[in-house]
Amino acid sequence: MTRALKPQWHNLAFSGLILHEILDHPLDDETPQARLKQVGMMTILYSMNQSHQKLTLSNIMEITALTRSGVKETVDLLVKRGMLKETLVKNSMGRGTARQFEISEKLLEKLSAFGAGSVSDFN
């Protein structure tokens, strides 16, 4: 595959995978609206990840213009699904803690199974 098309194939494969994972495997008591928000959030988080931005609640809030509780609600569902991995890190002032996320290795491995590249191509 030509190098110029590689990022587009990655984006397309990732979009298809998250659509499949979220829409075809609903959580208990989950609304269609919640699933749609998760698809949109994963798309944003993937774009942030590709541009090497930290996936913190504050950064996500800044990009999406959602409230902290709006971001938290959707991100928590993605963590529950195993699509995101959550870790606690020092906040930007170095005093408290902040939640930082990363796209799960399990999801990236599924993506590489589509033949879209190796796991390291997506980080």
C-alpha cells in the first residue's frame, strides 16, 4: 500500500471497528443515543491520539466543548467496554491527580487483525 494512503486506511479501519464494537454490542440499559455519543467520542479520541495529545478530561472538554460530566459520562462507558484504559496521573499543576486515557491495546490488536497494520502503527 502506498505510504500516502496508509493514514486513510487506518482511519477507515478504526471507524469500522468502533462502529462494530459499539453498535453491535450494546451494554445493558444503554440507549441508542449513548451508543452514538460513544462512536463520536472514540472518533475524537483517535484523532487526538494521532496528533499526540494527552487524552485527559480537560483536553477532551476543550476540544468538544462538553461539560466535565458530559465527557465523563461517555468516557466511563468506553472504559467499561474496554475500549479505553484509564490511569491516574499528576494533574497539570503537579498537586492532585487527573484521569488520563489511552486507546486499549486489545482494541488496537483487533484493528491490526483487519490487516490495517501493526499495533505500533497506531500509536
